Amino acid sequence: MTGRWVRKLNESDICLFGFFFIIFCFYLGLIQLVLLPFVFPAFHETSGIMKGASDTLYFHGLALDLLEKMNIHGWDAWQINYKGQSPAGIAAAFYYIFTPRPFVLIPFTAFAHSLSGVMLLKTMRLIFCDSRLFFFAVLPFLLMPSTTVWLVNFHRDPYFILGFFMVIYAHTLLFSDSGRFSKKGECLLWFAVGGFLVWLARPYALDIIAVLSVVSLLCLGFRIRNSWVPKMVISIFISVILLFLVMGSEVKRIKMADPPRPGITGMIQGMVEKKFTAFAKDRDRFNRLTEATGSSLDTDLGFFSLSDVMAYVPRALQIALFAPFPGTWFEKDASIFKRGAAMEMILFYIAYGSFFLMCIRKKLTITVVPALIFALGLVLFQGLVVSNVGALYRMRYGAIMIFVTLPLAYLCSEPVKAGAKPVKIIKSLEK
């Protein structure tokens, strides 16, 4: 079966990517240049940007500011992460080469989203038997209506998701070829490119990716030693502690209550307090930014200790995976975007149920472990920090679509088509 897995970008992958790219260029161009300005002017802000897309308007303004500097000093003035915002730096480069209109970013956005679909497809090939029908398994990721919000309005999510999927693919390839050292260089290349894109989009997430990578590699090592079950539980526990140590962005408004102790103990104490303080303040900052909106949850909750964070983990997973909740799906005053999200959540709930049945019936092989580690790890972090459901819905998209694509890919795999029984995870582990 492993001989049929396709790892490199072959002709079929390139054809699919080209097809996706052309379709999305036409689709995004149609919305930006025709539908928003002329058909749905009530949703149009300016230059093809949707109303309510405050982040995009901010990026657009920063890009124009950087463009003025580039018009004077040329490329020497260009910064890819202008004022900490990579979408502004990327937009300014396109504005400088072409024209200062957001539609010139359509090829870049379509490229990132289309290649993300191909990377997700390649990952599913490694987890299940290859099949031509896998094309249909990635269609929900590519065509969800909510993607319009950040594809039409240029944002950091398209290339963040691409980097995230590249990292997952690198680890999945490592699991499928754990005994073949010739593949280590290819894995490293995918991981390096994916890590760069993650850093470019959301620098703080690189710490999370690093820790989740450690978890994945520990699981791989325990699998090779045929004693992975108890050790993986221990490694996940240790890695969760490491996760709390490294996550958190720069916060300059806080000081530690007590001076650190001298020596190694003091250094560890200082590191732990700094990271947890930053993590708590990230949560507090999000609460203050979103407490006035109608789509926020638990804005009155803050973290003051490790026990507070650990106690909130179940609730964070509940929100990250299941919000917006069914009670809000069909509110009378809901906007068209909320109604669209409600329709998508029905699909997510069905996918969760299907994935749960797959786990119970042992239809997954060991190669699914990296995808689950990265998907659950990212949504957990986002659920702990992000209290605004609207922002969370967009930020978690790449991770949550793993749980939608897995059941679809299983139904499209060759063993199911042939009526044969797929490899069970227990038997795979015993090998």
C-alpha cells in the first residue's frame, strides 16, 4: 500500500493546483470587482473591501503608508513585516510593482489557498490509501462560504494555513517513512517552509508549532520502540507544560510580583512567570477588545495562575471546537455571515460525529497522529486566548478542517470503494 502513496508534487497535483488557482482567481476577482461594488453595494466599503473588515482596512492603510516611502527610497524602504503586520508589507510590494489597489493581491491569495488544498490532499493520501476521489475530500476546505471573508479581504490566514498544512504534511511524511532516512531531508524542507510562513503570519504561533512538533516526534520515537501508549500519555503531559512555558507574545505592561531566586531555580522561575504572565495578559487584552461585541464568550474570565489555565482547558476546547453553539444559529437578528456560519457548523457537527465513529471502529492508522496533535493543539491554544467567536472562527479554520476532511478522505479511500477493511490502528501499532 505504501507504494501507492504519492509524496512529491506530481503531474496530477500540479494540474489540480492550476485548476484551483484559476478558479479562485476568477472567483475572487468576480467578488471584488463586480459583485461587491455593483451587485451588493451595501456590503462594499472601498476598493473591493467588505464592510466590517477593519483589519483589512488597517492593513491597506499601512500598505499605502509604506508605498509612499518606497516611492521615495525604492525597495530599500520595504519591510515584509511593516509595523509588525506582514499583510501590509506583502500588499505594499504588490502595490509598488503593479497599482495600489487590493485586487492585485488576488493571485497571491488564490495561490496560497489553492496550494493549501493540495497540501491537505497530499496529507490525506499518506493517512489513507490513494484515490482519485480525494479531490472531493478537500472541496469543503476550499469552498466553505466563510473563506470569502479573508480571501476577498486580504489577510494573514491564507498563508498561515498553508504553512500550518506544510508542517503537518512534513510530520505525516515522517510517520509514514519512519525507517527511511532518505525522506528526512524532504520532511525538513517542508517543515522549514511551513515554519517560515507560520512565523510570517503569526510569529507567536511558531512557539506553539515548535512544542507540538516535539510532541509529534516523541510519539514517533515511542512508536518505533513499540511502547508508545503509556509513554505518549506522559509525553503529552510534559509537552502541555512546555506549551504553557513558551506560548505568549510580548507584553510590556506587567512586572513580576516577586524577584526571581538566584541560580538555575530562579532562572526557571522567571521564565515560567514571564510566559504565564504574558499568556494571561494576552487573554486579558482580547477580553477588553471584544467584551462589547455580541459574539464574545467568557470575557469576564482571566488567568492568574497555572491552575486557572488548566481548569479552563475543557471549556476552551468546547468553545474552540463547537462555537458558535446551536442556540445562536437561528437568531432573528443574525447577519448573513452568522447565518452562513450556522450552516457550516452543522457540517462541522456531522464531521465530529463521523470522526468519533471512525475512532471507535478503529479506522485510523498511526499516520493520523501528527494531524490530530497539531489540530487539537492549535485550537486549544486559540480557545484559551481568543474570547471573540468571530475572530476564533476565522483563526481556527485550518485546524478544524482537519476533522472535516478526515472522514471524507476515508470515504473516498480505495479500501472503502473496494469493500475491503482498512488497516486498523491497533494492528498498525502492533507492527
